[in-house]
Amino acid sequence: MADADIGQAAKTCATARLINGGQSCIAGKRFIVESPVHDEFLDAFRAEFESKVVGDPHDEATEIGPMARLDLRQDCHQQVLDTLAAGAELVTGGAVPEGPGAFYNPTILAGVTPGMPAADEEVFGPAAAVMRADNAEHAIELANQSEFGLGAAVFTSDESFGREVAAHRLAAGSCFVNTNVASDPRLPFGGIGNSGYGRELSHLGIRSFVNAKTVVVA
């Protein structure tokens, strides 16, 4: 939202997108930003991406390792290329580096709109889609314009508004305010739509793995 702490939001969102090389079901995928702060966020977001060290995961200095397989890297890269062909802007990355390993440069696409692959599909790799929203209502509308619904987050300095959006207006199984989506064994975890059904973790999840026995005595 336009009233968010942009520096902190960009830092948190970069972590959300690049965790495990972007290969996490709850990694951030689409970043929807109100127009008044779009450019400021994009600049800060880019700086965060470009500061990350890509390399051998055995090296303690490495922040982003390779993807799991070469074919998965190619799938991610093709989604990036197809999104660019559809009219998006390449902000950083977007290239397959030379050398061994399924490495992919941290990538940001801007000007992403509904109908583009990076907006409609799950990009499972270190590539982020930034979308511009006219206002808060438009941002929420874009956030909910997806067949997926595992997790979502809202960044705002108005905590009561953030709670309202997270609790009642974002269509996702887990919603967070001013932090990235994460799982916790104490909390139920699961999605809606094409992100699945049911819950794991917490007492709700435990019940999904046990049988309820019915005994009737007449």
C-alpha cells in the first residue's frame, strides 16, 4: 500500500521471493504496488535483488543457490521470456548464466498485467512479477485475480487496515501483515482454489491424519 515502509517492504519482499532460490510454494510471486510508490518500491526491490550473492551453496557467502534441475530452470526462463514477449519490462536478471549447475539470475519483471504468464502462472524460480495498482482497492482486486490462493501479505503502516484486508479481503489460506508468508507448526496451513484444500499443522492438521470412529449403541 502507498503508506507502507517501502524500504522494509522491499527487503522483506525480496526475501519472500528468493527464499530457497524461489522454489518454495509460499515464496512471494506477484508484488502489487500502489501507483504513488510503485517506482520507489521498484528501485528498492531491484537494489535488494542485485545485492544477492549467487553461487555454490557450500560457500557461506552464497545467498542464492542453483535451482533443483536444468529443466525447471528452463521452464522458469521460458515464463520470463513469454512474459517479456507479452509486453512486460525486464528490470534486472532474465538471463541464464554460463557454467555448470541450474543457476538463474535473480529476475524482476515490471509492467506485468493479468493475462501474462508471470501474472497468471506460478513461477517456481527466482523471478518476480511487479504489478502497478491504481489504488488500494485495485491492489486487492489484482491480488485476488488468481486461480491460486496459498498465501498473501499486505504491507501498510495502518495496522487496523492491514488486519481488515488480511482477515476479510484477501482470498488466500494464510494472510500476513508487514511480513512474508511463512508456515508455523502452531498454525493451520493450506490454500484455497488451485492451491489445494484442507489444512496441515496445528490441531486442525492433526485431525486430518486420524480416523474418527463412530460407535452407536441401540
